[in-house]
Amino acid sequence: MKRLLFALSLIIVAGCSRAQNIPTVIPAYKILTPDSTYKTYADLKRDKPVMIIYFSPDCVHCQHLMNELKPKMEALKKMQVVLIAFTRTEYPYLRLLKDFKKTYNLAKYPNVTIGTEYPTYKVQQYYQIRTTPYIAIYDHDGKLVKAYAKVPSMDELMATVKKA
């Protein structure tokens, strides 16, 4: 009986401690940009690395990430950066995206796309995102290099970008 309980305990522990299964390909997203146009996965340039940042414009951690990324934008110019929010699209929510884009001067960077996936939340479900920001970096073949459920140090993030 003790052996049976021990075996069942091991099975339960193994099942509970499974690592999160992170998808290894870029999700087929559709986002509404602040200028009211749609961008999709099909708009990405092939053979270029991609960084997807799932965020909320009013998230303090997301704002902090952008403040740290801003001086690194030159190093990211060969990478396509896609900022995907979950904010609603009616007033004043789309305005939050516009303000975020303006605050971080994102229009200056042609490699950066920003938008909301509301109301589908497919990207959020795809990665099983629970907190923002969430970062996924893909190489030039569209294969996952690394995903971060929490913001890494800028040195670690930039080292991952170099691998992509």
C-alpha cells in the first residue's frame, strides 16, 4: 500500500511540475494599430528576426521596459518588434496606444509595429500570458530563441537578440 501511495505521489508531483509548453513558432496575429489599420503576421518580412512584446500601455513594468529599450533601439533595427496589447478599441482605449506610441517615439522606428489584438486575445491564449510584459524572440527562420514571462535584465535580453 505504501508503495502504491508513493508511486501515485510521484505521478502527481511530476504532473504538477511540468514546464509550461511554449509554442516555438510565431503566432498568426491580427492587431489594430493606433492609426486604425490592421497588421497581421503576414506583414512580417521573412528572413528577419522578430521580437513580440505583449504589453499594456498603462502597465508600469511595460513602461519601464520601454524606457530601458529606448537607448537600445539602434541595436534592434534589424529586428522586427511587434508590440501587442489587449486593450479595447473604443474611446479612450485606442488613445492609450496612441499616447504610448508618442511617449516612446515609436513612429521614428520603421521596424516597430504597435497595436491591440482585442477582442480575440489569440496571442494571449497562444502563449498563456498571465502578466505583462511578455517577450518572445524568434530568429530569422521564425523559430523561437527564447521567451520571457518576466522582464529579464537588459544584458540578458540583448544577448538573446544577438542570437536571433
